Amino acid sequence: MSFLILTINPGSTSTKIAVFEDEKEIFSKTLRHTAEELSSFPTIASQFQFRKNIILTELEEAGIDIHTLHAIVGRGGLVKPIESGIYEVTDTLAHDLEFPVMGEHASNLGGLIARSIAEDLHNTIKAYIADPVVVDELAPLARVSGHPAIKRASIFHALNQKAIARTYARENKKKYEELRLIVAHMGGGISVGAHCMGRVIDVNNALDGEGPFSPERSGSLPTGALIKLCYSGKSQDEVKKMIKGEGGMVAYLGTNNMITVKEKALTDSNYALIQNAMAYQVGKEIGAMAAVLQGKVDAILLTGGIAYAQPVTDYIRQMVEFIAPVKIYAGEDELRALALNGLLVLRGEIQAKIYQ
């Protein structure tokens, strides 16, 4: 028996959807939302019905009958810290997606829309989320920041990191749970995680811009200079934007487009410097995670959209290949990762977890 799975991945200005028949993608669409369309909604949660209606319209126009679906898997959002896995969208989980305890994010809508469509089908199928950004498997030592008033948090690209780690394991006829891997997800934000026997025991907080700087985030900044900046007359919102959204390459070069940066770096020394500096910081972070794993690293995996930029991956490879073999998985097929999680549940290979 084959299974049909709808996957939903809402972003700040788009909603990506796909339908899979087992592992095969049979339909996909990126629904773009203009600033004008979204400006009428005071909160992300209030966009719920707008985005749901567009999804249902697209599926109908594509000739996909939602009554033939076997499961719906939405992108998880900023709920309470949880272990890796796939979670059924229960009343408790739906509440925390709608009224997020860790801040608003468009990905929260994924689980809410999935649950609502399942309810429209009289709950004959189930709605899930999988590996949200708040997956927290940090080792106790990794939580200590240096001051008791501040605790390190685990917020990273868990869905893609876990999916790529499992892909590497399958390709090498190993179990993810028996490998020591370093996975660097490089996109609008950059997260570098130490995967030890199936758990991410240390990782930088990519949401807040910790770690390497990226196309849009400033990364870990010198503490003293950051304190001075905070008391320089700038508002909290202004400083936040400088760190997340208007930091990194945008601040240095005026663009977050890696294709533009890569092309200009061929002839412009400043572009080359910033491109290499970002790669340099990723390499440094990988080195730190190698220390976390006590030098016992089976492979280093580079993924995300920036992994398409060969100058960046070449620079990183030169820095870290003495640690372990480097493998590149360019892009981030998050819709497929969501579908594969759902498929494992439908096939009875894993059990969905219950959010507490």
C-alpha cells in the first residue's frame, strides 16, 4: 500500500507545500505572499486562515483530493524545547503553536494548518510536526554560558540537519545512532551541530545569530563592543535588526544574495574578503564541534543553500578536512524531510511522540 502525505512549510513571505506518494514527490508549489498581503495581519497567528485557504485552493486546482491523504506533516515552530522526532498535533501542542512560549515564527502555522485540515476531514487522518527548530538534546556542559543569569539555548535547523545526517548514515549503511557527525547548515542563518550517537549534544543558537555570521545575521560579536552598541542610543529593536535580518553580509555588502556575492568576489577583493570570512567562521565552528566530539568524527556534512557556492565549501574543506571526510549536500529539502518522517509513522517503523 502506498501513502499520500501533504507537507506544509510556512516561511515569513512564502508557504511551501508538497504532496508525496511514499518517497516520490508528485506535487509541489511555493506560494509567495507580498508585503501588502501580509500587512493587514497584526500577528503571524492571524495569517492562519489566509494561508490555509490558499493551500486548499492550490491543491484543488492541482486535482489533489484532500480526502485521499493519509497524513499531513507541518513544519514545527517555537514551542517548548523538545527531543528530536515527529509529534502528533494534540490540543496541547496546538495551543503552544498558536500562543508560542518562545516568540512568534511563521513555522508555527505549519502544525496549526495541518491540524485544521485534518479536522476538516473529521480526524480520519492525523496531523504532525517534525524536528522543529527548538529540538533540544544539549549535553549539560553545553548549557552553561558563563553566567548563571544566561543559559545557552538549542535553536537550530534541526529538520534539515537531522535529515542530512540520516541520509549520510543510509548511504554508508550505518545507523545514525552509531555515528559521530558534524553538520553545518548554511542558509539565511548558519548552525553547526555536533551529532553524537543520534543526539545533537552541542550547537549554536542560529535564531539569535550566535555562531558564524551569515547572509543576514551578525553571528557572535565581541561582547564589549556589543554592550557599547546597546547603550549608544539605539533602541532594542534597532540592535536586534542589526544582529538578525540586517547583519552579516547584508551589513558588509548590502546584499544577502550568495549568487551575487560569489560572482562579485571573483573581481572585487572586498566581496572576496567577506565571503571567505564567513567560510572561515564556519570552519572555526566546525573545529569547536570536533573538540566537543573529542576528535572522533566520522564525517563533516555541509548543507543548506550556501553549500551550492563552491568557493565557500572549498574554503571550509581546506580548513577542516584534516578532522574528517567532508561531504556536501547542497540545498535543504525540508518538505521531503517532513514527508519521510510521516512515512515512517505510517509504515509503523517509528511511533509519533506526544508533546507535553
